[in-house]
Amino acid sequence: METAERRATAALWTLNGVGPKTLQGLERTFGGLGALLGVPVRQWERRATLTDRARESLSELRSLAEVADQLEATLRRLGQRVVFPRDADWPPPLPGAVAPVLFVVGPGGGAPRRRVALVGTRHPEPGVCERVRRLASELVSAGLVVVSGGAEGVDQAAHFGALLGRGETWAFLGSAIEQMDPAQRVLWKPFKERGGTFFSQFPPGTRADRTTFRRRNPLISGASDAVLVARAPVKSGALITAEAAVAQRRPLLVFPGDPWNLAAVGSNQLLHAGVATVCLSAADVIRAVGLKGAIAQPTLGVSAAEREPVSEDATAVLKVLDRHPADIDELVAKCGLESGRLSACLVELQLAGYVVQKAGGRFEKSQ
């Protein structure tokens, strides 16, 4: 946050009741936000058009400079950084009006490349996650970035598929980055080791709730050139992302599902309403983002010669899978690990090339 304008923007963004419209109003009133940085709040707050919540937040402050200083110290401690529109690592083509500030861990937006969002329910039927993983690997092999929301189910299948294909993936979170829930924490190590990026518009300390996910979902579509909904029941958050994609004029695709499949009712309705097109293969996504050409065969995992040692817990899981394939419940019973730690071990083993997940949620040792 090198300039007064950026420091003031970030400081205001951390306050309750301050959103994009409030920032725009302050800019119009004062000709820029940097001028407010070192001025006592009481000298300018009464001239500003603010929500009651924003005014209450400001009433407790002496100056925005103090807030900016505290934010910078917190970000250093957490290993996060803040980026702004037009920065090199801002995720294109995300409009700054959607989120004027993003908190980031990882490489960031980087060089402009085509991006596709793969989203869906946390609880798809057996086989869907394997299909999504395979598709994500094909797409990164074709040069795309895979974008999703980090949740269990379809989102994580998309992220892990991209990593297994040795590609780039971004996770937009519905909380502050350090406030990820335990199910999302399984992404932390593979993202750090393989170059994935976490984005959040929420300042440190913000915990997820229903409102934060609704505010987050338009960033997933806004940062993408096309959106694919793999599975969505009628009340799925993925449908909010789909709604945002239509509003943002992003191509919307859907994996079709059986009409009696409750996990696919919402996504099927997108097709029935004519706002989405059918996706049957990676080629459909490639066309949707405006690319042409052949799709490379994805490279999933690593060869036997490239495999590296894994943790002690992961080694214990692998010994169980030496004998026969097993699902999560069987592995919990036989390994004595709680489900969260077991999930982390399975991710570690898949990314290291020791284990593959098959249809029906069963894991088996790689050949």
C-alpha cells in the first residue's frame, strides 16, 4: 500500500458498513480518498454521506492512518498482501466495482490468460467429482486457469484437478483467508506447494456467513471468462454464481443431469430456461472462453520415479490401500484418523501420485 490513496482505500474497506458505493461517494465528495488519510476523522466525517453502520465505525477512530498501519501489520503477520485494480496481480477481468480491494495469498492474477469457473454443490452424487477433476486437468493442460470457491465437493474437485494437471487455480473465499473452515484448510498445503492462489475481498478477521458467500460469488464469475455449473440443487450457492455470470455477460455452461436427480435440479433448470448451454466435454469450455485448437492430454499426478516421501499419517493410509480400495468411512475405521486429517492425507497422496479416487468415492493405490 505505497500511496496515500491505496492506504486510505484499504483502511476504509476494513470498516463495517463501508462498501463500493460508500467509497465512490467519498471519492466524489473529497476528490480522492488519500486526502482523508492523515486528517482527524471528526474533521471530515460529518461532510460525508455514510450508512449508519459506517458512521458508527468511524466514530471510534482518530484517523484512517492508524487503521492502515494496523492493517499492514496484520497482513505481514498473516503472510497476506492487498492488491488493487490495475495491479499486475489483480485477477483480470474482474471489475474493480465488484471489489475495490482483494487480500491475497499466492502468486495472484499474473499474466492474463483465459479462465473458467467450475462450481457446484458440496454434495454431488458419486462420480461427479471425478468427472470435474478430469475436466479441470484437461482445461489447465489447454492453458486455462481454473477458478472456484474452495468448498468441499465440486469446488475442491476443480482445484485438485487443476493441481493434478500441474496447472494454475484460484480460490475465492467467503471469509477472510485466515478464517477458512476446516474443510477448506485441506487446500492450504497443496496451494502453497503448487502455486495456487487464495483471494478474498474480506479483511482479516471476517468469518463466513450466508451474506459473505452471496457477496463472494460474483467475484468467481467476474474473474472468469466462462462459468460451468457441474451440479446444483435448487438452493445451491452455485446458482448465485450462475446468476452473476448472466448479469456479467459471461458464457454459462452446465453439466446436464438426470431430471430426477435432486443434486442437479437447479443446474438443469438453467438449461431449461435457456440461460445456459450444455457442456459435454472440455472442447465445449474451450470454445466458450474463445479459444481454438486441440486439447492436450492432461498429465495427472506424477510418475512413479518422481514420487516424493509423504507424511507419517499419509504413509499409514497408503498401507491400508495397499491391500484393497476403500472409501472414507472404511479408512477412518482402519487408520484411526479423524475425517479432516484423513482428507488432508488423501489429498497429499493424490497430489504425490500414490493414490487415485474412483467413482463411488473409493480410493485405490496408483499403479
